[in-house]
Amino acid sequence: MAPGTNHHELLENLRLELRRGSLVLAVLFALRKEQYGYTLRKTLAEQGMAIDEGTLYPLLRRLESQGLLASEWREEDKRNKRFYRLSPDGKVILKQLLSEWQRISSSLNGML
Amino acid sequence: MQLLENYLKAVADGLPPDEREDILRELSEDIRSEMDEKAAEVQRPLSEAEQREILRRHGNPLLLAARYRHDNRTLSLGRELIGPALFPFYVRVLSFNLGLTFVIIGSIFTALIVAGQRVSVGAVAWNVLLQLVIQFSVVTLIFSLIQKHMSKNPDRWDLGAPRGVHLDLGYAKLGKNVRAGGRDSAWVSRFESISILVASAVALVWLRGVQLDPFLLFGPAASFLKLAPVWSQVIPVIAVLTFLEMARASINFVRPDWMRFRNIVQLLLGAGALVLILFVLNARSWVIPGEGAGTEILRRTVQIVNTAFLCVLVAAVAINAVQLVTRINRLRRAGRKQASASSVDAVC
């Protein structure tokens, strides 16, 4: 273990690293159905993938700039909300990422 | 929704300018949705403490804003001294300080060249380098101390204690009302306070340095130019005014909601600065020949440098006078706003 790094800190860093890649997959998967930020955050939390908005919104903006998501501002319940959905490119990437995920998952399951 | 507005303004300070409005609209919508849901759950408007708790969960506004930036620039010398959250403010303060110093130094060297004095490239380079090292060291030291404090206490931040928190969960379009550090904002940006503290501290160090070694101001011309006696009278007063502004910024750092306090103190200090500049202007001579000087070319140099000083001082009087009028107007506007708000409250 690196000097000055305690066990808890190290575990936390590795856990975050592990989660980071999975979060992209979870967000893309959840946005097959159009949602706005807050409901997306709730959906993910209900599925055990809690994510704070300081991570979620920059991620959504990044995925949108990469062309994987599309968004539009729309009024709902007298409030303007930004709705996100998977773009056609996003659908293709999600499909490929899911098969990659299944491959990794089955490999790991075989190893563990 | 005053607390939410304060929070969004604090976030706005650190957001990329071209995306600021869009990010704030979305963030505002997210937090409002959470507050609405909580209010529906408890079947009453949220208390101030409950609103604070929700905002606290959203995290330090500066760290939140840093996540939206694409550059994520930091300053590292072996280890990270200034992280991405503070870096834009660090660059802003350093650029302002260096810009101001170089304008002063540049004016003096230009005056020397115009007067026919020989100014070597080496002398100019040495002076520029010296200013660069001093400003860089002091500003970096102060910001790295702030960074150290922030890293040790990421959760130690506060939204101030605004008077009269409105608990209505109305659906006003907050995004349009959010002005990052706006002049008529109801809240003094904490980074405005920090920037003033840092810039003032550097100015004091520089002022003391100029007193001890005029090379900092005149460069190689320090061997035959001296500051006129008027400066020994006014520099202590400048230092006192700067200390008072630092005290004001420190108080506003703790109480960002004391807008009236800021406006009044800045008005008084501005008036003091104007009187001081007029006093300096009245001296008519700001640079005098040093010992061993007596040539015609030197007399011309002193004359040209004094003319440059005159131009700078006249410009300073004009800028200060305009600022003073603006501040008086701002104070009057704020007073009228407060009076109309009190009369609405009385009617309700």
C-alpha cells in the first residue's frame, strides 16, 4: 500500500474507479426512456446506482456532446425541464457496450 | 428560495461562462424538484433548516462547479498546490495584479525612454522577472493556503444567514434571475471577498517593497530618481485604507448577506481614496531627482515621469469619481428596494 494512503481511502478510490465505467452504462440504459435529470437520478438510486447531481449532470452533458444523448427543454407541470433521451448513435453504442459488459461479467464470474 | 438563489450564485462563480445559464437552469430545476418532493412528503413548506440540509447534500458549490469545467487546470509543484475549483480565481487575481504592476512599470520605462535615458533590455527583463516572481510567490502562497483549508474541510461552507428566507415554493423561473456576482445581487460573492483579500495583501507587500527598495518601481532608474516627500505622507494612509478594505472583505466573507454594509464601507473608502488622490495631485511633483543627479537630460526625465504621474492621477480621480457616483446610486436604489419591500410586507 502506498505510504500515507489508508485502507479505507484506497478502497474508496478503487470502488469509485469500478463504478465510473458502470455509471455510463447505467445512464445510457436508463435513458432508453426519455427522462429529465431529477427523475433519472431517482430511477438510478432506486436501482441501487445512486449518483449525485454533481456527477450526473456533467456526465449527461458529456454524453450529449459525444452525440450519444439528445436533450430538449420542455414545460411539464408548469416548469421548464430538460428531457434527455438516447440518440440513434447512443442506441448502437449501448448495444455494443451491453454485450461487452456481459462478456466481462461472465469472464469474471468464471474466475471468481 | 433565497437560500437556493445564494447557492446557485455561489455555483455560478466557478462555471464556464458560455454554459453558465444552461447549467444553472438545470441545477435549479433539479434542486427545486427535490425540495418540492420533500415538501409534498411532509405536507408543508420546508423550513430553512430543511432547505439548508438539501443544499448541503448537494455539496460545496465551488467543488460542484469545478465538475462542470472541461479544463480542470491545476497548479502543481511536486504536489497539487491549487486544485481545479480554485484555479480560475487564482488566474484572475494573478492576471489582475500582474497587469496592474506591468502598466505602472511600463509607464515608467516609457517615460524614461521618451526622456532619452538609456534603458537596456536586460534592465527591463530583470525588472519584469522580479515583479513576476514576487506576485507569483505571494498570490500562489495565499491561494495554496486557501486550497489546503478547503481540502481539509470540504464540508465547511455556508450560504450565509440571509434575512427573511422566503419559504414559498413558487415556480418563478429562477434561471432568469440568477446573476453571477451581479452588482445589485443580494449577496456578496465569497470569491469576490477572497480575491480582494489576496489582491490587497499583495498590494501591501508591494507597497512596502517599493518603500524599502525603489528599484521595484523605477527599475534601473532608481539610481537617479526618488519618490517625492508627499508619498511618505500618503503611503501609511493608503495602507490603512487597504487594511480597512481587507477587514470589510473578511467580514463579508463570513456574512455575505451584509450587502448594505459592503456598499456603505466601499462608499466611505472610495470617498477617502478620492480625497487622498486629490491630496497627492495637489503636490504637483511626485518624483524628484536622486542624489548625484544634475544633468539636463535627468531634469527632463523627471519632468516626463511627473507628466506620466499627472496623467495617471487625473485618470484615477475620474475613475474614482465615477465609482463614487455609481456606489451612491446603488445605495439609493437598494434603499428604495428595501423600503418598497417593507411597505409590501406591511400591506400583507
